[in-house]
Amino acid sequence: MFNPYTIDSLHSRNRILIAPFQEFMAHRDGTVTPAMVDYYANIAREGAGVVIVESAYVAQQGRAHFNQLGIAEERHTEGLSQLVKAVKAEGALVGLRLSHAGARTSELICGEQPVGPSIINFGKDFDVCREFDDGDAEEIVLFFVHAAERAEDARADFIEINGAQLYLLDQCLSTRHNTRYDAYGGGIAERMHLAVEIVKSIKARTPKLPISYVFSIHDKLEDGFTEEDLRGLVKALVGAKVDLLHPVSMHVLNKFFDTEETLVEWAAKFTRKPVVAEGNIKSPQILKEAMALGKAQLYALDRALASRPNWYSFLQKKILPN
């Protein structure tokens, strides 16, 4: 846990990862605020080995909130560069999470009718989206590619593609929200098609930039998501050359598919790529139990644990043998 760890060409001082706890701290135009720089630099200063910065919209079309961080325009890059520099100066690796809200936005926020895999309305705070077509899909891929190039310009150590949070790529994965039967819907390969094209295209343009992919399946189980679907999901991402898999569950020790195995264990079955364990790790005991599974390479702490004063020293005292 507290020893250095290497992911491809990246060297982390430990295996502790801090995923986004707080979002929507940016200026209204999506640029970085001084408070954001201080916030993330302080997380790194406390001892985290890897810090992932909050979801950044890759295009105005995919913006989820007025104060969401942006990586959609060149004017966003300067502030991101300052944030990345500040985190690195404290000794941590820094990743930028790239997101497209899909149907989870409104015309008031994103400037047009939202797009999604099918016609969706998430409720009164969102507008009914239109179903994206082939041309839209090509444009969305380019949005992510250009955002990745800006992340590289900002000298981020890696990027994380957001396949969670009920955003666009998560909507594509869900049979509840993706009811189409074509290249982008139907079987698991089709539901992962857009994500795969995004990853492949980024790899082609920025081959030295490592890619993490964050995803969640707990909300899809009642819709019939199976272990074979998970196998297909992981196979698709590994085939596209994702460098790090980041499955998120409600609790890291929750069991899946009527077995005694956790999501981390299931994901690790299907790949040799490094895996992140995340899900309510808010105490040293839960962290110990997650570590005992022996399947993850990085561990994402819960806000409750990482917000504790001197949390890094506290963890060392609780976990390291006397």
C-alpha cells in the first residue's frame, strides 16, 4: 500500500488513489479556479500517490453543470496546466477525467438539445434528448480526442474516460437507456462500441498518454447485466488498449452475480491490466479487507477517510505492522 508502484511508464509513490469527491468547482466558463488548485494540491500534499481531477466536459454539448470543469476549448488548457503542475509539485500523479453528459443535461446548460444513445428524459432538471446518429458519434469521438490532446498539453500523467455517473458512455452501456439495435446498441459489443472507438482514436493520436476507464454496473444488474456482459466490457476495453480499469461499486466488498466474489475480483478474472478498487473505503478495516483480496493494484479512498486530519499517517499506523 505504501510502497512505490509503477503503471507502464508512470511511477506512483504509493498505491493510494483519490478519485473525485467534489465537482463543479470551476468558473462558469469551465476554467480552473484558484480554489481548485489549492484543493487538489492539498490532497496530494497529504500523501496520495494518484489524484484524479473532477469530470471535465469534452464539448459544450456534453456539459452537465454551469460550474463544471471544462477541457473543451484551448482557453481551458492554461488553468489545467497550473492545476496539474501544483499537484505534481506535491509528489502525486495526476489524471484528468474526461466526460460527456449525454442526456444528463439541458439545453439551458449545454446550448442545444442533448444527445444520447436513445430518447431519454432523466427528469425535470433535464431535457428530453435526441438519439445520436453516425455523424454525431464521429463528432463525439473527436471531442474526446481533442480533449485528450489538451490533457497532454497540460502535462497530465494520464486521462480517465468517464464510463460512469450515468453520463453518455454509461447510458450506452445500460439496456434501460440504450434501447437501439444497431452498431451502438443491442449486445455488449455494440453497447461498448462508442467507448471503444473513443479509446482507439485517442491511442492513435496521443499514443504515450495512458488511459484509465471508470465504469459501474451495480445499477444495471436488475436489468439483466451478467458476468458475460462484464467479460465483454473488459474484453472490449483491453482490446482497445486501455491501460487501467477502474470499476466502482457501492461497496468494495459487495458480492456480484450470486457468487462470493467482488467486482474487483470479477474484473481481474478477465484481464492482466491493473485494476482500481473503489467503493466506500472509509476505514482502515475496509481497506485491509480490500487489500486481502489481492486483486487490485490501486485503492481509491472514500471521502470520509481521506478527509480525516493527517489521514496518511493514520493509515500507516493502522495498517503497517508494529
